Amino acid sequence: MTPLATFSGLRRFPLIALSHNSLFPSLVIGPQAVTIRVLRRHVLAYDDLMPVRLSRRLGHRLTFAPRQGWRDFTASFASREEAAKALAALVDFGAPVDGDSLALIA
């Protein structure tokens, strides 16, 4: 999937980006992990993730927060449909997804 942009930021500070990528962003949703490219590729295993959140701030944003560490990773999509497709793929592969986020695409 090709999001509009990807970001890495400080956990609990959603509008502060440490780095971003709007030239070559990518999000690969696989059977065991999600790979997001900000400045470099980050592979995040589903077992190591907190529930994935979908928010409607500055586009439709999927936020991936590892259980350990101080950073989170965000993929921003221009449309609700693109974000819903990504969230559905995450659900299909058994990724932890926030219940409120599922309600946003229902």
C-alpha cells in the first residue's frame, strides 16, 4: 500500500513528528508483521504491537505503537476507503486493532 505520508513520532504526542516521508512512503501488511518505511524500513511484529488505532486527524491515520520503546509510527491516507482497506488487511492477518477504530470503518 502507498500511504500519502508516513511519520515516526513520540508516543503520547500525536502531532509531533520526529521524522516523515512523503516522497517514498510505504506500508506492507504481511501475515506476521507490518513494515513501514519512514526514513528506513521498520518491521513491527503483530505480537509486539499495542492495538492499532485509526484516527481522522490530518487525513485518515493508522498508528502503530510497539509495546516497548518511546516511538510510534503512523501511515496517513487521503481517503477513508484506503485506510479501511489497510485496517481490514490488518484484521485479516490477526493484528491487534482498537475496537473504536473498527467502528470508524463499519
